[in-house]
Amino acid sequence: MKKLIFVFVFAVLTVFTLSRNVLAGPPLTNLEGVGGIAFNPLAYLADSDSHIKIGESDAIGLPRFGAWYVNLDHVNVDWTSLGVAQTFFKRLELSYGHEIIAQSNTETKHKNNIGAKFLVLPENAFDSKFVPAVSVGSVVKHTANGPAGVDSTGEDYYLVATKSITLFPRPVLLSGGVVSTNSRVTGVFGYDDKRDVTGFGNVDVILTDKFVLGFEYKQGARFPTFKNADYWDAHIAFLANKNLSLVLAYVNAGDSKSTSTVGLGDGVVLSAQYAF
């Protein structure tokens, strides 16, 4: 059923590409709905070139949508996500993501994420080519059907800097930040009563006008009674046109047989991204 949902959304997004004409590509609407890649936020807002104006100001950017499907065979998990992000006055991004985590012999979990990101410093501010974009943000999360005896609601708070480097033959996107979190497996297994501060980072190379190749890393938060595994993925994005991006990735979410950290194994990730 979850695979059918993803295929349906993929088809709908593909049809949309016949009638619009704006830039696609990073930032994507990530698994939690935030403008980023797969796991991590970018400092860039999920903005568009088309805006609704109030007076002379670009007040409301047209939204970006993302659909994700993650298959983790080692733990028999099908993970789907639908997200939307929209910007206001080119400074504030508001987002929503809904995740469905279906595992064999376990009640399906539903996770809702409400995000807000504020662009503190635009890229190349002060007429300097060396200044990265810097943003702060938060994600409020709620998980239904999570483990008994564990909080069902949690929050992430993050600081992230992102810079496009043009010194190389092809542009390179570098991003990194820190996050304060109480999420167990991003919140799928509920939320801890303690918090941890961890790091994350992304590297993406713009190979051509159509292809982007990248790597993503997320450090697992460690709590006294629950230790998340580190996550990483390698991905390639195909910018089908000025609206639609398609992503194929290999993800490693930690050793599913580890006795020291909670991991979900590895698997294949597919995503369709549509920018109005």
C-alpha cells in the first residue's frame, strides 16, 4: 500500500511539470518536510523564483513539495513521507511533513513534523563572496503509535551554514550544522527525556545542469538509555526540468544487529521533488 501511495504521488508530480517554469534542485523538501537534502536541513530556504507580492515586496514564495520512499530490508520497513515547504519575505520558511513507517508485525507509525526556519544571514552578505548562508530552525514532532512509556512529542533546534563554492571546475555545495534533539530514531521510537547536541553535514557536486551527486552524514544522538546510530547516504539527483527533481540514494542507518546503538540497516531511497 505504501509503495502505491508513493507511485501515485510520483505520477501526480510528473504531470505537474507540464505547466510550470521555475528552478528545481536543492534545497529539497526532506523527510521531515524541511528545506534540505534527505536527513539534514540546509541554510537555504525552500524558496522559488515566483512570489506573491505585497506592495513591492516578494511576500510569499510558491511552495515546494517532496515525496520520499525508503526501503530498509534488514528490518522490514517501508518508510514513506510527504512534505511541503513555503517561504515568506525570503527570510522565513514554514514546513510540514507527514511520515508513515510500516514495519512487519508492528503497528504502523505516523509522524507529523512542523518546521520553522529563519535565514539569519544570506549567502554572500556584506558584498563578500566568502560568507555562507546561516539559518536557525526548529522542528516540532509528534509520533502516533510509538513505544509505550516514551514521550510522543519532541523538538529539534538547529543552526546550519551553507555555501556554494565555485572555485572548482564544477560548483560544490557545502553545508554543516549542529542540532539539539531528544528524538529516538528521528522520533519513530518516541522522544527521550534528555537532549543531546550532534553534528551533521552535506557535500553536493553539481556535475552538470541535469545531475547532482552528493553525500550526507548525520551523527546519532546518544542518551543515557538509548543511543542512536549515525546515518549517512550517497545520492544522485536528476533535474528533469525546471520543476521536477528525481533522487536515487543508498542509505545506511546503522547496524541493525548492533548491541551498542539502535540502527535500521541499509536500503534504497527514492524521491520526487516538485517546485512551483
